[in-house]
Amino acid sequence: MATVSLTGASKKDATAVFDVLRTAFPTDRSSHDIPQEQPGDHSPVWSAEFEPAREPIPTDSVPLEGSVSATLQGDYVAVDQLFEALSAAFAVDHWGAASGDQEKEVDLRLTTKR
């Protein structure tokens, strides 16, 4: 199991990222559970859990309106599989990573592939 948290994204871009992952892996969110804007001046953070226990379904490049900051956190295999699925659909800049005994966290920036 791994958690994906998105920040700095429009509602449309967050939905696009979660749709790619939802197509590839089981999640704790239904297909009708889409990101919602919250009132106020706070930057939204959207998150969902994914269970990448099978081979991801290949996906084509998906356009984004802007860039999306994504944090992947979970066991090594799950995070690696989520990273691969995101890399197939988006241009991915790797910002950083932290590793522990059983878990790792990876910070990414996603943009449209050129």
C-alpha cells in the first residue's frame, strides 16, 4: 500500500493524475470521488491510497494544465510501481527521496510530456 499526496495542482490536474493511478491500481477511492476545491486561501492537498500489487495497465501520455507536486509514500515496491505508472503518463522531475527500513518517500514534479 502506498499513499499519493498532490499539491500545487488544479482540480482538473489532480483528477487527471488520480485517474491514471486508479486505472492502473486498486485504490481506496471510488471513481466518483474526485478532488474538490475548498474555500479559503489555503493550497489544496489531495491524497489517496493505492495498492500496486499487480502489473500496471500501460497508459498514454496525459496532458496537464500546469505542474503537480506529488509525494509517494509507502513500501519500496509500491512506491516504485507508482513511480513507473506516473512516468508513463507524465514528464517526471525527481525532487528528492527519503528511505527507511520498510518504507520510502519520493517527491516529484509532474508535467505534460513533450
